[in-house]
Amino acid sequence: MPDSPLEPLVLPHDLDAWLAFAGDRPAERFARVAAIDARLVAEPELSMRERLALWNEADIALAEAAAPSHLISESHPDAAVRDAAEKQAQAVDAVQSRRLLDRDLWSVFADADAAGLEPDELRFLSHVQRDFRRGGVDLDDAARERVRELADRDTELSLTFSRNIREGRRTIRVPSSALDGLPADFLAEHPADDEGMVTLTTEYTDLMPVREYARDRSVRHDLVAAYNDLAWPDNEPVLAELLAVRAERAALLGYGDWADYETETRMIGSSAAVAAFLTRIADAAAPAAAAEYERVLERLRRDEPDARAVTIADFWYVLGALKREEYDVDAQLVRSYFRFDRVLDGVLATTGRLLDVEYVAIDAPSWHEDVRTYDVVRGGERLGRIHLDLHPRDGKYSHAACFGLAPGIVGRSLPESVLLCNFSRGLLEHDEVVTFFHEFGHLVHDILGGHQRWARWTGVATEWDFVEAPSQLLEEWAWDAEALASFAVNDAGEPIPADLVERMRTADAFGRGLEVTRQLGHATTSYRLHVDRPTDLATAVDGYYRGASPVVPLDGAHSYAGFGHLTGYGACYYTYQWSLVIARDLLSAFGDDLFDADTAARYRREILEPGGTRDARDLVEAFLGRETTFDAYRAWLAGE
């Protein structure tokens, strides 16, 4: 065990202990917060520095309650434990909302004597004051009570929305003969039943290969349609009420719409700026997307002469066909170099080299036997702990994301974070390798940035529209020939050829415009649902996607019911393109050597290690030596 003055969490060994961990541990933190609040109100003689320190103690306690609750509610195999954790996640939000409506607490910070405070304390004070105002503390009694009710209802609806997605797994049955084009290992894992039928699920391990390789268009359409109806109709009324709750809450708090409320604390700053940014991205992507669409439609019609349009169920299959035929990139050949265990080793080795850390495997209890646990170590010092839960199962979060487990507080607690993903145990698509690097970017950001005094700025707690940039940057290592050569090896022991990697990079540029318009469909849906408040969700969302991209949605789809980002990201899915603009600019600093030691060290120091202690614009400017620009993104979009 590496030397460290701090010890990581000891997780439970059995079901009873997990139930206590999910329920009793957060309750103890709530009691701690209540005691802190009582002291703040009862001791007016406290200095402002002492008040801020106590508020930070409450932030730590709430983080220690919130992070495990959200994680366990999405990952524990036992439904009772998930339910207990979900209740406590809801309780955390209720406590936070109540505190920010408490006028006695507000008076502790409202007329602050800031004399003698350090710059970080002044920044912390300004954020606390902003939180109270955004919480509604200045409203009259009736309005304050209504805001509290709405905040609680938002939490309840958001948890229900996520739970319905998590538990909304769908299946279809198709004849085994309809799986022509699927890889041999996929077919071996999906034997036909006594009736000659194969069951396919909406899990990524089935969805991604089918939409990429199935030559039978009806199979692609049927499975994508099933995926698009995930959690529908259950989530239809949930989402409708959630949008109404957010709109009323924003209005009571004095904001033009929910997007104005959400963007106040983000880099972009306003709802109007989101609309302008989405227009800018649409204009930049349109020429490439139009030209690409014509090629994609022409290729589809070779197989389907009567095809009138390229649907979202055709998109990946036809792109794959074109890349195979015109760029000599066979996705099935490519995937033969990406067996899961080797990819895992490669992600660890690559990020370890880049970030000057090593990952030491730890035998420790966890919530499922699939979980792999590692200490993150540098120079013999344990910096934090990570847990990797990487394969699908019933009741588990069905996408890919990083979840906090323990907040990193300097001298107090080690940062711990978790990846919940749904990868095959066999061969991975290269897109999944990219996803692995992306999510691992959040993980290492949370660990390296998780050594702060203030809980609110530890780990990935930067502005929400910057937080994706470090992860999007790390995706580039999944395209780097040097990095891939170290782990992308087929079963014959042959490393992936450098010329194949170069062809992959060239081929990746084709379809980039269309992919950006697909992302614009998501961003437009996220934004306009909260701004337009349509009464007919299905018709409105269909229109948003058709307006954003020439690749059309499936008729009758209800993809919004399974759009999990509508809870956490709300109106702000624009974040992914906003942060991508920044990520492409950050990448330019590495030049032709992604492993340049000086640049990597400066990146760790200026971008990752500060966490949220400085505004994101300042982090970027410190690393680049200038403000970020649109130039690198525009060049990337053009395939340069």
C-alpha cells in the first residue's frame, strides 16, 4: 500500500451493511449540517472567516451524502439498496433547497464584513451569496414556500425520469438469418432459440454492433426504434411536468426562462447566448453536412433503391460502408485490435504516462463483483482511488458516465470516483474505445483536481459547460498511432498497423459535419423544450431534430423519453459543442507530440489540478497563454 496520511472509504461487505451505508450514513451527514446551521445562527460573534469555514464543513457533509447516494442508486444490484440511496439523494436536494431559503442563515452572510478575507475566501463568499439569491431567499413567504415545493418536485421527477430509463430495457426478436453482416463473435454470443429467433436488447452491447453492421435495414430500424422508445410512455408525463416545474420556478426567481437560470453560473452566461451559439455551430457545420449527406444518401440507395432519406437508423451503417469502401477502413477489422482487457490496460497505461501517475490494483469490497478498484499513485503517494464498473447488467445505469464517491478535501479525505459504463467483455468498437478515454478523462480530472480546501470546487466542480473539455481532449489519445500501438493488438499478437490508424483518422473526418448536426439535434431539443414549452412533445422534438440535421429521426419516435441528459444537463446540452471548441484549442498546445512531457505537466498544473478554484476562462488562458478561439474547432470541422 502506498504511503498516504489519508485512507479511502471502506465500502460494505454485505447487503445489510449496504442498506445502512445507503440510508444511515447520509442521515448522519444531515444531522451534522443541522448542527452547523444552528451554530451559525446562534453565534453572531463568529468572524466571517469562521462562518465560511463552517459553511464549507456543511458542504463537505452534503457532498459525502450526495455522491454515494447518486452512485448507488444507479449501480447497486439490489433494488432495495438502490431505492434507499435514491431516497437519500432526494433528501440531499431537499436539505440544500431548504437551507438556501432560510432567512436566518442568509443573514449570516448577507451583510458581510469581508475585511481581511483572502482572495479564495472572497470568491467563496460571493458564490454563497449568489446561491442564496438563486435559491429564492429574498422572496415573500408564499413564493419562498412555492420555490421550495418546486425544487423538491424537480428532484423527485428527475429521479423518476432516470429510474424509468435505467429500468426501461427493451428487446426485439429477429430471425437469425436477419443478422447478416454482424461479427462472428457477436453471432456466437447470440444463438438462435428453438424457433430460430435471436433476442436483441437495447443495451449498448447489442445496439452499437447492430446499427453499425446489420445489412438488413429493418433490423436496424426495429432495434433503434425500440431504443428510441426507452422509458416511453412512462416518461412522457414525467417530462411534461418537469418542464412546467422548471418554468414556474425560473419565473418566480425572476429569470426569463429555465435556460437563463441554468446559464447564470456557466461560461456562456445567458439563454440568448445559447441560441446564438447553436446558430453559429449550425452555420459552421452546414456546408460539410450537406455535401456528406448527398454521399450517404447515394450509398444507401445502392442497397435500398427506394430510400427517400437517410434515417438515424441508417446513419452509422452507411458511414461504415463508405469508410470501408472509399477509405479502406473495415470496422470489423479495426475492432479485432480492441479486446476489452487490452483496452482497459491501454487506457490505464496511456493516461498514466500522460499524467505521471500509476494505477495500483486493490482488492477491496465493492457493490458488484465486476468492479475493479485502483489507487492512483504518484511518487509513492496515493492521490485518490478509482472504481471501474464497466459491463452491463439489469438495474444498472445504461449509458457511460463518471460518478463521484468521496469528495477530495486537502488534509481530510481522498477523492474517489467511479466509472459506470456498459462495454462488451469481448471486442469493442473503436467508438467505444473513444468513449472509454472520454469518461476516463472525467475520472482523472476528479482525482487530480480533488485536493482542495473548498468542497464546492474540488475535482470536476468547474463551470458545467467547461467540464467536458478535458474529457473531449483525452479522446484524441484514442486516435494516436503511438498510443494505440502500445495496446491495440489482435489475437495473433500483431499491433494495429500505423497506416490503418492513419486511414481511420482520415475516414473519421468524413461524416463529421453530419455528426455535429446530430449533436445539434440533441442540444436544440434540450434547449427548446425548456424555452418553447411545447404541449405536443413528440411533434416538437421530431421538428427539432429534422431542423438540425438532414439525417432524419424515425417516424413516431419518442427519444426524449430516454434522453437522460434532460435531468442533469437540463436546457444546456449545448455544453458538448461549447466545450469541444475549447478542447480543440487546448489540443493545439500539444503540437505533433501528444506525450510531450512539458506540455502535459503544464496541462495538469493549469487545467486539471486547480479543480474549480479558478474560473474556467482563467484556466484556459493560463494554459494557452491567450483566450480561446473558434479557429481550431473550425479547422477540425473542415477535416484539417
